[in-house]
Amino acid sequence: FPGVKAFLDQVRVDAAKNGYVETLYGRRRYFPNLQNSTNMAQKRREEREAINSPIQGTAADIMKVAMIGIYPALEKAELHGRLLLQIHDEVMIECPETELDETLALIREVMENAIMLSIPLSTEAKVGKNWAEMTVVESP
């Protein structure tokens, strides 16, 4: 991906100039030591964090948007699944076994369409009665 280096270089420049970076949704993370510190180790650490923040922060924003869409989608489809928890970029859904296929398809739809980007978002689903028994479910 030839644009990645240019993107990262631009983030570095913008962070040093503005003292912050933004996610795709406009959420800011500030890095005051990029402009003010004479401690080079501290500046380099903040520079690395600044480069990573728009990517990781946007991923977190997308996850939040997807999670907000799960409950209404389940309710509209009259499914009985429920969101139990979120761990980084994963959600754990509990649902009746009889609704598994429908719930799985719906959750994938919500998560993969949380935001429209120039590249598609993809999901991986695992199913099991507990974490120890989880197995990957292939996409249809």
C-alpha cells in the first residue's frame, strides 16, 4: 500500500504542528510534549503514539458505532440475542441456539456496515457454549 508511508509521514507532521491528532470521527488526542519537550526520548515516544492514534482510535470509534447498532437491529429483527461485552475489537453476543444463524448474519451485517470506507470491513465469528469451545464460523 504505497499511500501508507505518506499517510504516516503526514500524521507525524500534523501532530508536531498541531499538538494533536484526530480519528476519522474527529476525536482528538493531544500530545503536548511534541511541541514543548526538550526530552528527545519523551518526544519520540509521543511521536510513535501520535502515529498510531488515528488508526487505533478510528478502529475504536467504528467499534462503538457498530455496538450502538446491535441492540436496535436485534430488536427490529425480533431476535433474543443480547450483547454481553466488548473486548477490544470483539463483541460477545449471547443468543438462543435456535436463532444462531439469524443472529450471526445480523451481527455481521451491523458490524461490517458500521461505516462505509473505500475498503470493506470484514468480520470473523466464533461460536461456542463457552470461550474454551469457540470455533470459527466461515462467512457465507
